[in-house]
Amino acid sequence: MRWPDVDGNSKTLVTLGLVAEAAADLDRARCRCTQAREILTGVRERLDRVLDDAFREGSFRPIEDLFREEEAALARYEEAAARLAAARERCAGLRVALATERELMRQLDPGHRPH
């Protein structure tokens, strides 16, 4: 995904294609975030079962790897959630910019007559 380079250039318009691309990025980010959350939940459920078994048996076999797996899954989820938030913000911003541009064009159109 390449971000447009607008740098305050008022001649750069938001295109429907750009908005559609941002919406597709948002959908992909939602999917990745959901997958990361499901993986994290699965790891935590396994960790809970292992800990329950360890308490019940009174023996703690090495569970360090599972803790590391949970930490890694949490990090992936947090990254996916941050990307989802950024994609939401970008998509919303582009939609607002497009609506603003349309309204400005409507106002500047000399042939425009209000209904």
C-alpha cells in the first residue's frame, strides 16, 4: 500500500480508487486483527489448561515456551490492533476529504442550481 504524497498540495484530489484501496486495507487489517486475537485466545486457553494441570498435579513441568508463545502472540495482536486503528483513521480521513472536495466542487460549479 502506497500512501499518496499530498504535502498540502491543493491540486491533489482524493480519488474513488484511493478511497476503495483504503477500505480494502481496512478490511485486511480487520481480518489480521481478528486472526491475531483468535491465536492469542487459543494460546491463553492452552496456557490456562497447562497451569491448571500443573496445580492439580503439583508438578510444574517447563512451561516457559508457552509463556514466550503467549508473549509473542500478544505482541502480534497489539501490532495488528495498531495497524487496524491506523487503517480506520486513514479510511475515515479519506472519506471526509472526498466529501469535502465534492462539496467544494459543487459550490464552485457555476451551472449548479440548488434544488
